[in-house]
Amino acid sequence: MTRSAGQAAPNPPKTDGRVPDFFIVGHHKSGTTALYEMLRRHPQVYMPDLKEPRFLAADLRSLVEPTGPSALPQTLDEYLALFDAARPDQRVGEASPSYLRSSTAAGAIADLQPGARIIAILREPASFVRSMHLHLVKERVESENDLRKAFAHEELMRQGKRVLRYSDHVRYVEQLSRYHAVFARDQVLVVIYDDYRRDNEGTVRAVRRFLDVDDTLPVEAMDVNTGVRVRSVRLDAAARVLDGGRGPVLGAVRTSVKALTPGRLRRDARAIRRRLVYGSPTPPDESFMAELRHRFKPEVVALSDYLERDLVKLWGYEDID
């Protein structure tokens, strides 16, 4: 269903619960978690403990949804229950970075809350891809430590659909257009990651003003989910089994490991992961980073025109052929 910008959904769903007023829609590895943490500390803002409900990205649920005890809300009632504790005077929001990549989330949000405010954070494509790769390796979604090789084999088939694990995230104009098709321009705030990093406090205050909450309260700067390098995928897997952490380990096996492994050994496993498995990211392969920038330059040029801001210069694409 296509609507003109700012046009209300014709039949908003009838709900008894509190509907979010704003959504942080993306991207991953672009400061969304830090923004979520800083906003939820504001007394006039309520955001649930579950950072990424992902409920409104129906087209991506089979790709990103965990199972078991960490399962995400499955029904609208379960989703809205996340916001039950909000006070009437608070702005209510949630942060699901997959909403920007999703082809259906913008319309679903507009159907649920036509007056929603949308916050999107965009990062220079090549550095985003590198950071995303580090994250996927750490989360054991990506098994290839070498970025060049991982990117070369990024195409997957999931439920008959062609998925590009990295490139699909960097279709910025297409992604923003979906939101501008159903929301007025003044309902969508686009934050450039470089501005956010350079002036964290100023950017957060601008977001507060966008949400119509007090922007004069102190801002506690935060930097969470910093990138790390996984030195050994096998050692990481072994330590996760001892730790009983997430990963493709059968629930019964994980439970047995917890029952048979002393707590001290599991704590030692965590220390092993921190000190031996993880390390500071190695310097980027500048040759491959240049290849990525060449690949993504048309998107950066288009985004510059779309936002009427020279991101070609800001992101260092002037000399990329």
C-alpha cells in the first residue's frame, strides 16, 4: 500500500496498549545502541529493556529472529506489552535497526502509528561493512574471518530469496524513500554517523528536540558495542559452550554443560573469550576498502543529492573513480 508523505494510515489497528511514539530504525554498527541507552535515561522517555523487538520487520523475521528463551514478541499484544510500564507523560520508543533494511517496516510503522517520529543513522558504507563483518563474526553468524572472502561470498538464499548479507544494508536512498513515502519529511530525522561521533552531546540534544523532550538535561556520553576481532572461531565456540552462551548449540547440550561444569570454570571461559578469543581489530585492508568505496560510490553520490549534503567529500569519495 502506497501513501503520500504524512498521510495517515486509512485503518490504523485498534489496540488497547500504548503505541510507540518514535522508532530508531537503523543501521546496525552505527551508534544505535548508544543512542538507545542515552535516550532511555531521559526521565521523559520510556524505552523497553528489550532493545530490538523487530516486530514490525515481518519480512526479515526469519533471517534475524532468535529462538528459545530470547524469542521476540510474536503478536501485537505481546509487542505492545513491552511499553506497559510507560507513564502517560513519557515519549515511548523502541530501537530496531533492522527496520531500515526491511522493505515492509516503514508501512507497518505508519499503519500502527501515523504520527511516529523516525530516527535513522547512516554510516560511510565501507567502514559500515567492515564493522558489520566484525560483528557478524563475533556473533557467529559469519564464519569467514577475512572480510574480502566474506564479502565475495555474501550472497545467500533464504527461503527462496536472494540475500546480500552486507550490500543489502547499504541501499540508503531506497531505504529512506520508503519512510518518506509514508511520513512527512519533518517526521524523519537522518543522523550522519560522523556528526554523531564528532559531537555526541550535540547530536543527542538535537534528537531530544526532535522528540519534543527537554534537551537541556545533562547528556551522559556512551560508546557501546565497540568492534572487536575474533582471533579464533573454534576457540570462541568452545568457550561459548562452557559459558552456556548463545550460538548454534542444542539447548539440551547447553543445559547439560551448565549442569556439569562448575561455575568457576564457566567464569574462566568468559575470561578466556575476553583475553584470548577477542582482540582489537586489525588495521583495515586499504586496498579492499578502496574497492568497497568504488563499489558504493554511486550510492554515496545519490544519497548526497537526496539529502542535499556533500557526503562524497565528507566520506572521502572525491578521488574514487
